[in-house]
Amino acid sequence: MTPTDLLGLAAAVTATIAVAPQVIKVCKTKNTRDLSLGTFILLLSALFLWFLYGLLIGSYPIIIGNAVGFALNIYIVVMKIKYG
């Protein structure tokens, strides 16, 4: 694994972990009132585009990181729609 690959992997892991506290809080409290649905919709769009980019260039850190991030953010959006 090259230093560039390691940097990409570190970025993907960090970006994915960044949303974990919000997911845990929403899971525990079911409170999404203060979350902006628009922000998470835009974030999902960005994650999806990064995922596609990763597929096109064959970068596993980008593919995996954004796929996991997309799944976590889908959870937030579903909970936001469900609990308002």
C-alpha cells in the first residue's frame, strides 16, 4: 500500500467515523428535531457522487468510505423523516 493509499484510507475512515456520534445519539434518543434534513440530503448527494468517482478510478478507500458514510447518513435521514 502506497503512502497515497494510506492517506486516502485515513481520510475515508475519519470521514466515516465523524458521523458516528450523531448516529448513536439519534439511535438512543430518537430526537432529530434540531437536524436539518436539507443538510443531510446534500451530504447524501455528495457521498453518492464520491462513491461513483471512486468506482470510476478504482479507489477502494473512496468506494468503501463513501458507501459506509452513505448508509449511516441514510439512517439519519430515515429517522428524521420518521421522528421529525
